[in-house]
Amino acid sequence: MKKTLKKRAFISAIAMLIVSAIVLTSSTFAWFAMATQVNVDSMELNITSLDGIVFSANTTNWTTSLTSADFTNVQSSTQRYGAYADNHNNFPSKLAPVSSSCFTRGQYPTFYVASIDDKGILTSKKFTSDYSTTASDVGGAFVAFDLFIKLATNETVTWNCNLNVNEGDAEDALYAMRVAVVKVGIVAEKADAADIQAIKPKENSDTTMFEINNKKHIATAGVANGVAATTKPLAAELPSYNVGTEHIVTYVGAIRDVDCTYATDTTAKTFAAAPGVTKIRVYIWLEGQDCDCESAIAGSIMNCGLSFSIV
Amino acid sequence: MENKGKSILGVISDILLIIIIIIAISITVMTFTSKNSDLGIGNVLGYTPFAVQSNSMDSGEKSGFAEGDLIITKEVKNVNDLKIGDVVTYSAVLANNEGKTVRGYNTHRIYDIRYTPNGTIQSFITMGDAVGVEDTIEIAPDDVLAKQINSGIDENGNKMNGMKIVNFGTALEFLQSRTGFMVCIIVPLALFFIWQIYKLIAMFLEAKAEDIDEETKRKAIEEYLAKQAEQKSGDAETK
């Protein structure tokens, strides 16, 4: 009898030990699983809808507000609003001067990065925003991302943009910033990367480039306020640099006119959208050809608020 | 008296241990289900508690709730079942303490529902009971995660009292934090595990000591009986 009782006591003690080991192990595992990684971006982007328009970064899950984290994370079971797999969204750690005229007839815009060496030789590198080539815009010093808007009827969508920096040193750079919204076309819901990236913009008029504060200039620009600055600076407004025998401002290979719909603070920024899912591609960059262009924005976080509403 | 005290202490510690184990299992289940959930929120049998972070729903009425409270919600499987007056938890972009905008959860009451021309829900317009003004950003159907149990408007037009536990939100938040979970769950469980090992070893040693004791006693008895037998036979020879 005594032996039986002892045996039972042993079995009970071993069972309690096993139970406590299981609970402790799973709790400790859960404790490790609690830690989440957070992406820290150089740009804080907020996209909001003012009329219940729904957006997506992946054509599957729809919401009325998105942040830069949604575009830099890939959609998964824990990243419901993340970008579609194999996307070409680009959020560089540093924005550097680039230039684009936003020509989008049958193609995505091309961006140029230019520099002058000690001998005065101008060199430039081209970033082609074409998913199918190796010279894609991923890796360039400008922001680019795909955004999808879902509508039930034909609508004219209007958008607006607020830009500011969180530290004063780079505030002047705002005067040379550009935001472009390229209306690309209709895609299916829950589309994959191949279908999403196969369509291209059709007309230049489907692209709107917005220049913030285009008639206000920084002191070091040497240009009076009230004179509009565009992607192609006027020769009389800029200090000149010699490139061989040519002044840089007349080096036409590096400068183009704005080749899309151009918008300022006072002009409406709109595009027409059909029922269904419309893909737009958004670019945000520091325009190197702007007389207000400062050197790269480093060490500051730029805040960009994009809002969309229906006219 | 001492034994009585020990047994009361034993009962209290057993009860505390059971509570800790239940909480540990619940939080562990919630952590694992959140990792596999499409919505990123954990649940136990479909129910999710949320700790309230602000007073936007504290209108002073019983139907509201305040910062630090715990509300009990159930996952919304079909947004078409939602009605004006329901209190829903949804994914939203909010400003954190450092002024950065991050994705989080917010809980407000449905004030109105916007429909598309073909009759499907386009968005929900929400409002905090204490705010009194509609929220600027409307909520997409995909953003809605859960509904507070028993919330809504009754047939008389009065707000119903949704399920909540007053002031328990702060405690649960602490328990769900890495520090709180470590201090209140993992450390006691680890101590209990070590205590169980100690008890098992002590039982084993005690049983072994008892066996040795039994063996010694048995040998002593055998020797005594053998001596007795020897003496008896010696006496018989002498006679």
C-alpha cells in the first residue's frame, strides 16, 4: 500500500514537472516572439483619404490611410497593408539632387543624376523607371512607389501634398522638392507583380508634377522672389559654370523642359479615374535643376502628407 | 498549528500558481495567434481584449469607457453585419508619443455608413463619444477588426453598455509587455519549475533513504533472529 502511494506521488511529481516545463518553454518562446522589428525610414509619408476613397499598396487589402512603412514592407500575414511582392518601391536613406522632366508618353519617367568633377566635366547617370530593364529606379536617390485607388464610378480625383522637414537645417531644400503623380492605368484586384508592372502610362497629360513654392527662392539662389523656377532654369537666373566651352545652363543634354502637367500651390492637381482599381506611381525628389537646390538632405526626416479626395 | 499554517500557505500558493498558469497560457495563445492572424491581433477563442489608451470614448455614460479600461471584442467576420451605433476597433494611422505616425488600433462608435452606388459598403464614418465630432478619416471595410461585445443602440435608441472591465487595461498592457510578462509570468514559472525539480529529487532521496533504512532494519532483525536461534541451539546442547 505504502509502495503504491509512493509510486503515485512520484508519477504526480513527474507529471507536474512536465507540465511546468511545457508552459515555461512556450511562454518563453512567446516572450521572444513579442519583439517586433520596426522599419525606420528617412521619409515619413502619410497618405490619407478625405472622401472615403480607399487605397492599397498591394491591390488586396484596402484602407483609407497608408504610411511609408506600408510601402517598404512586403504584404504578409502580419503586414496586411504591405506592398505587393516584387514591388519596385524605393525609399532611399538619403535624398540627393536628381532631375526629371517627367515625360511619360508610353513610358515611366526617367531621372538623371549629374555631377561635375574637378576638371569641370559633367557626367550623368540615368535611372529608367522601367521595371523590365536593369537600370530601374530602385537604388536611386529619390522616392518612388506604386499606389492603387479603388473607385466604384468614374471620378475626378484631386490630390494635394504637404512637405516639411523635422529639423531646420534642411528646410530650404523644400523649395527644390517636386512631387509627381503618374496615372498609369487599370489593374485587377489581387493582381500580381507581373500584371501590375506590365502596364505603362499613356500620355504626358496623365502626369502632374507639383513644385512647392515655385516663386519663392532661398537667399543663396541669387534669384528674386516672384520669378517662377521650373525644371529648366532660365540662363539669366543662375550663376554659370563652365563645362568646356559651354555654360552648364545651356548644356541642353542635361536640361529639359517640364514635359507633363505642371502644378503649383494654387493650381488644382487632378486626374480622371475609371471604375475599378487605378494604379498610380508617385515620385518625390529633390530637383537638381532648380535654382533653390541645396545639397543632399541628410540627417533630417522629411514629412510628406499626401491627401486624395473626389472633386 | 504549524501544520495548519503550512497547509493554508500551500493552498494559497497553489491558487496563485494556477492563476499564473492560466494567464501565461492565455497570453501565449494570444501571441501565437497574432503572429498567424491576417489582422495581426491575437485572440483566445475569437475574443480579443484591448487596453484603452485615450479618453475619446469617455462621455461619462455607462456605455463609454476610459483610458486604462479593458474592452472585450469579437472579430468581425462580415462588415455587412455592422450597424450604426456599434463600437468597433479598426486599424488606423495614429501619432505616437514621439510624434511619429505609426499604424495602430483605434476604437470608436460607428456614426454613419457610406455606400457605393451598387449598394456595397464604401466606408464607415466613426466618432468618439466624448469628441462629439466625426473623425476626419473614414474607415475602409478592410480596416475594421473587431466589435465590442454587446455594444450598439437598443430599440429605444439608447447606447448599450458594451463589455468592459474597468481599470484592467493597464494591468493587461503591463502583462503583455516584455517586462511584465517576464516578471509576472516567466520568472514565477521558472521558480516553480526549479521547485518541482527540487521536490522530485527530495522525494527520490527520501525514498532511497527509506529503502536503506528498511534494509538495515531487515538485516538487524535477521541477525537478531539468527543470534536467537544460535542461543537456543547452544542451550539445547548444554542440556
